[in-house]
Amino acid sequence: MDYTHAKPKGEKKKLSIEPYLYVGISLVILTVFMFYPFLQTLIRSSFLTDAFGRNVKFLGLGNYVSLFTSKSFWNSLIVTLKFVFIVCVSGIGIGFLTAILCQKTFPGISFFTTSYAMPMAIASAGMAMIFSVMLNPSVGIVNKIFQTSQNFLTNPTLALISVGILTGWLNSGMNFLYFSSGLASIDDSLYESAQVDGANSWQEFRHITVPSLRPILFFVVVTNIINAFQAFGQINILTRGGPGESTNVIVYDIYRQAFMNYKYGFASAESVVFFLIVMALTILMFALRKRRNRING
């Protein structure tokens, strides 16, 4: 037996402990910044709290009962689902279209690539301020282009669409990078074989591009849904949940209940329900994908 490459016992023990140190550090960080706050939120959701957020009286499921009998909560849920749909359609659509446009090499392609990816580098708060000027009924560029004087942010229908499109555009930069990466990974020989067989551009897109992008498309859809559910800054700056409650998504309603109405227990219960909704949707999407793969496989 060759012992020339044998390692000292001390070094072998060090190597066996090292992975646990890395995992342990990550676990400590997650515990401090995620698990412990969530546990505190879960506990606070069962209490009546004072204006300082201190637990005053144990209510059990009282906050949850009040939540599910609140018309405002159900309205927020419906508004959130509409908002998520608008964000995903606009964000994924813009990201996919721009990625397709940048697949061909032409002079100035670097400029367009940088421009399409730029939204992911812009803070939502800063863009919301610019967007409010663009939608101004008297001096906004949008009204100047369409020769109107519409106040988009005070119209109950247009306000949600406007904020949703802004959020979708902010997400489109990252979507552009994902789709560009996916398109670049498609083997050119597939398109060459299709052209030899007489396939046109639409057939190549339908039977080669789209099927090849399905894994990335699934990932993009999941991340966009989660990001849309968590959108807050642009709503807080542009509409503050209004007009009325037309843009009062669940995240903003949690903020309003906690820091405007000082109902921290109620807001904590809403946070827990919000977490369960997002988790259930994510699990459902993964289950549907797994089932589809099983059927196709």
C-alpha cells in the first residue's frame, strides 16, 4: 500500500469540519435575518398589540378571523392577482421580445443590449418618480404623445395598469438576460436542419425556439410572480394604494395596517397569510411542471 500521499490526521479532521462551518455561518445569518423575524411575526399575529407593537392581549386566531372577514383584504387579494398578471405579461413580454431582437448581430448591437438590460440597474423608487412626471396630465410626455390630459394615477383602472407596466418594465432587464442566455445556448444546427427541410421563420420559432426555452421560461415566470407579489416602492410613491383601494396590493396593505393604523398583530396575520399564498402558488407551479415533464417524458 502506498502511503506517500497520506495526509496528517489533523488535516483530515479539518477538512471534514470545514463544510459544516460554511453551512453553519449561512444558517446563523438566515436565522438572524429570516427565521427569527418570521417566528416573531407568527407569534405577534396571535396577539392584540399597542401602538408600539408590544403584545398586549392573546387573541389566538382572532386576527385571522378579522382578516378573512375583511372586505379590504379580499379586495387587496383581487387587486394583487390583477397586478401580478399585468406585471408578468408586460415584464416577460418585453424581456422576451428584446432578447429576440438582439439575437442578430448588427452595428450598434452593444448599445441596444445595454439599453435593454438597464432596467435591472435602476432603483424602483427613482424610476417611480420619473414615471410620475411622465404621466403628469399637463406636462407629462405620455399625454403629449397621445394629445390627451388624462391623469393616469387617479383613474382607478388606469392606475393599476400604469404601475403594473412600470413594474414589468423594471423586471424586463433581468428577463432579457435570462432569455438572451437561453437563446444563445440553442444549437444553430437545429435551425440549419429546419431550413433544409423547408421550415419558415414561424415554424422555427414555434418548434425550436419555444421548446428550447421552456426551462428558462418556467424559471422566469416563477421569479416574476414572486417579485410582483413583493412590489411596494413604486406603489407607495405613485398611488399609495389609491385611488380608493384600486392599487392596494397585499404588501402595501400590510404596510398600511402596521405603520398607519398601528395594527401590528393584524398586519402580522396578513403577512403570514401572504407568505402561505406565495408558497402555495410556487409549489403548485413546480407540481404542474413536474406533471408535464412526466407526461412528456
